[in-house]
Amino acid sequence: MQKYLDLIQKSYSDYWNYIKQSVLFELNWENYFYGLIIISLVVWALEILFPWRKNQSIFRKDFWLDTFYMFFNFFLLNLIVLFALSNTVEQFFNDVLGIVGLSVGNFQLFDINNFPFWLRLFTFFIIIDFVQWYTHTLLHKYEFFWNFHKVHHSVKEMGFAAHLRYHWMEPVVYNTIKYIPLAIMGGFTAKDIALVHFFSITIGHLNHSNINWDYGYLKYILNNPKMHIWHHAKELPEDRKKGVNFGITLSIWDYIFKTNYIPHNGRDIEIGFEGEEEFPENFIKQELYPIGNNNK
């Protein structure tokens, strides 16, 4: 037990030091703090220059709430629970495997660090993005998960910061499922993670932005604003009620598995979900909402 307590304490200490180093410019390419700010400002500027919904305010509905969510989920949530929880669960999993004479290495199919840089990065990105796409389908398929995912779908006007409006339970689910393929791939570098992460954040911001782009033929590969707006559509056909366009960074999974849906230009469609009238509008109540509803 003491080992886990020490690990939790070290996790808090390490992540707090990381945040301080980020803010004080003591980190370079792995500085997620200023990386997020720069990406956000660039995409926000693109929204202003190339607006899709021209009557939508620059400071759209819930702009500041979503901005708070963005920084809370990207940094404070890791400090409060996720980083320590992830390290502790990983150690516990390794200890359980050790009891039966196994280790994570027994599940490793290949060592991604033996790949050339470009192939390592591509493999890591493709596998992680597919796992995230599949996990996203689960958030819509099962009522228990959907009650948490409603926080993200409570957005009423799309903008870049809506990308990171989500309940804290979501990264717990995503990270738990991602642990399996990461164990199969073996080791990976911090630089790999940073490059993939920054690319995914950029595409995710663009997906939720008020920008009049669909990327041309690249729309069949990359998720985009004109596709993702339909994922947030309040009204869907009866055979699509569990959701459409689940792509996180790539749209190709939706085309492969026939979950793609773009019936027409969705610029002015209503977004949200049925019953949203009863959904709370402030951060604390939104965070508490799933707990009460999952007990019904």
C-alpha cells in the first residue's frame, strides 16, 4: 500500500513541476501549455477570417465556459486525478500480472521503437486514432457512457474551444482502452506523443470550429467542420439515433465502417440532444449531472 501512496505523491509532484516548467518556458517541443494556446489562437483567428456561420458572434454562446473547460480538462484534470490515477492503475496492473508470472512485455507484439521514425509515428497515430474512434462509438452506444458524453454534446454553437468541453470521466475511459494497444506496441518516445498530440489537437479544434472548410478530397481522410457538425446534430434519422461521424482526427474510419452521414450542408442545423432542456448550464452542475442520472 505504501508503494502506491508514494507513487501517487510522486505523480502529483512530477506533474506540478511539469506545469511550472511549461508556464516558465523551461520546456521546448513538449510544452503543451503554450502549444494549446498557440493552436487555439490560430484556429480562432481562422474562425474570424473565414466564418462559416457569418451571423455567429466571435464570442459565441458559452465561449468562456468552453475556454475554462479547455484548460481544466487539458491541465488541471491531469493534476487533480488523471496523472496519478493512470500511474497507479498501471502499477497495479503490472503487480497483478507479476503474481501470475507475467509482465506487460508478454503482450508486446512488436517494439515500435525499432521502426523508422516516420513509420513509428504513422503506426502510433493510426492505431491510437482507431482506438479513439471505437471508444467514441461506445460513448454513444451505452446509456451509462452517454450520460457523461452529454456534456460534450450540450454545446449549442460550435467553436474551436468546444473541442475540449467534456466530462472528466471520458479520458478515464479513453485512456483505459488505449492502454491495451500501447502495451502491444511496446515503448514509444515522448516526442512521438507530443507530435501526434499536437496534430490531433489542431484537427480537433478545426473540427469544432466555425470555419468554412471541408479540405476538398482530404475530407475522406481528415475529420472536418462540415462533417463533424452532423455528429452534433440534434435530429438524426431513426436508424442513426446512436450517432454518426465518430471520427476524432481521421474521418476514414466512418467511411470504412459506414457510420458517415452528411445528407446536405449542415451549416444552420440545430445541434444538441433530445431532453437538453433539463441539462444544466454551469460547469459544476454539468460535472455532477451524470452521477445522478446514472443512478436512475
